[in-house]
Amino acid sequence: MLYMDLEYCKGVLFVRLDGCLTKRNTSRINNYLTPVIQKHQIKYLVYNLFSVSKIDESGIDAILRTKYEIKKNQGTIYLCEVPEHIQNQIKRLRVKQMMSERMVFESLQV
């Protein structure tokens, strides 16, 4: 099961994921989050992966798709609070990582 909590604050969309980001449930990102990014032309997206217990190639691909949507809007995507057990899997994303949502927010100065 995957839970997704969205919060929009001063131009930044925070996406907090909880559970397994696998082929079985990436549709939540692909069918809900991607259209939100397109419709509202979101420029900054922060994934908080603290509570992600598992991620597979489909999960990586779902994050990549949102990365490309953000790039279309001349924006940036960030990952924060990435658990050690998925660090190696997300390296190919080539996404900026920060320790916390607050650090991302402060660095954007929005």
C-alpha cells in the first residue's frame, strides 16, 4: 500500500510518501500527481521518502516522469529524508537531495 500526502506552500509542492513505491501502486503518482503538476504548472516538487519501505524500477520510473514534468515548467525536483536502504536505488535519478523539507524550502527562498 502507498499513501501520498500533498501540501502546497508558497510555490512548492511537498509530496510525502508512505509505504511501498512499486509497480503495483505507481499509478497513484502517474494518474494523480502528474496531472496536478501539468494543470497547475508546478515548478518545485519535494519528495519526502522517509516512510518509503520499498522501491522498485517502476517506482523509480514514476519519480522520473514527475521530474520531466517539473523540468518542462523550468523547475526543480528534490528528494529529502531518503532512507539508507533505498539510497543506491535512487542514484540513477540524478535528483538533488537534502536532509529535510525545511532545508529545501529555505534554499529555494520563495
